[in-house]
Amino acid sequence: MTRNLFLLIGLLFTCNSAVYSQSDEIKSKLKDFNIGSELFINSLEDENATFSFDAKITNVTSEKTSVQLAHFDPSLEEGVRWKLISVNGSTPNNKELKAFNKHHNKAPKKLKAELSDDDYWIDNENETELVIAFRYNEDVLPHKYAFLAHCTGKLYLNKETKRIDHVEYVNDELLHVSIFKVDKLNLTQKYQLNEEGDAYFLVEQKTVMDAILLGQSVEVIDEVVYSNYKKVK
């Protein structure tokens, strides 16, 4: 889920025909933040990715906690770019490697994110913050991410620093995510502008779900922390 959601966020700014067809007010406000497609590291798993990075992936349920350390290298061939380093501090076994590769090293489908005027609006604005809300069109989302069409996303922009702070998704109705029926979902992505000021890095993504599995209520927490970004191509 993680990498493709990041790509969708990037598309909010790379698809100029969608974003900049919005009201002149929104267009003007975004320009104040100097946001453009060149600022986004928005292809973390396809052939256009240019940065390697490390990822700490933590999954927490009432049954167990799993911590995976992984590395991504876009200079490698597709299918082997993600490498699982360890699981709970130990060398991963064959079952864990197979599950990891199925999720991470599978060839991605091309993503599209179209926003109409009704799907993109100013949610809140004050002296220190601008919040832009949006919804995706389900017709153009891959099946795996169709649940996003039933969530409202909010982009938080800091007026004092002129930077993106974070993006948050909250569901508007009951969802089905993977094997879970989800009553409540909150997904937060935190960003950081690199030292050169020419790229935003995703530094943390946290998903908290109140879900139902086999008739039982369960809280599921997924957190991914990204670090050590290095340009490799």
C-alpha cells in the first residue's frame, strides 16, 4: 500500500491538467508554496525512481508485532529492487521472503489520479496553515486501492515554512481493505524537504484501522519509517 499511495499524492501536483484546472484561488495559493512536480520523489517502485532508501516496517495487532527492515535500490532490475533485511531482528525465512517479495517486488500497475473541480477544495485556512481536501475518482483507481475513493484526503501546508507538513486520509464510510472490513481508517503521511530544497521525501506513514476480521473487532497499526535517501541514478 505504502509506495503506491505516495505516488498518488505526487500525482496531485504532477498532473497539471487536473490540479491547475481548479479555481484560480487554489492555483494561486499553491504557487505561494512553490510546489511542483519536480519537488516530489513520487516513483518509489517503478523505472523512474532515482533514490535508494531504507524502510522500517512495523505491523501491530492484538496477536503480534512484526518489525521488518528493508532496503530499496532503483538501480537494480525490476523484481529485485526491494530487499528484506530482517524480521524481528532475525534473518528472514523462506515464507517471510516469499510474502515480502509478493507485496513489494511485484510489477506495479500504472496509476492514474484524476480530480474534478468538485473533488478538490480548500478545507480550512488560518494564519499558519492551509488545508486542501480532495477525493479520488474510483473509476481511475486500481482495484487494490479503490478504497481511497471512499476516503477524504487532506493536504496540510505550513504557511510559516512554506512547506508541506503532512497528508491525512480518513474514511467516509465502511471500507474493505485487503482481508479486513474497516469501520475506521486514519492514514497519515509525513514529508520532509531535503537539504537542497529540491525534493520532498516521505519520512513516515502510519495507518490505524479499527477493523473486523472473522467477526472479531481488531485494531491494526501499520507504520513505515523511511530514511537514508540517496540518489543513485
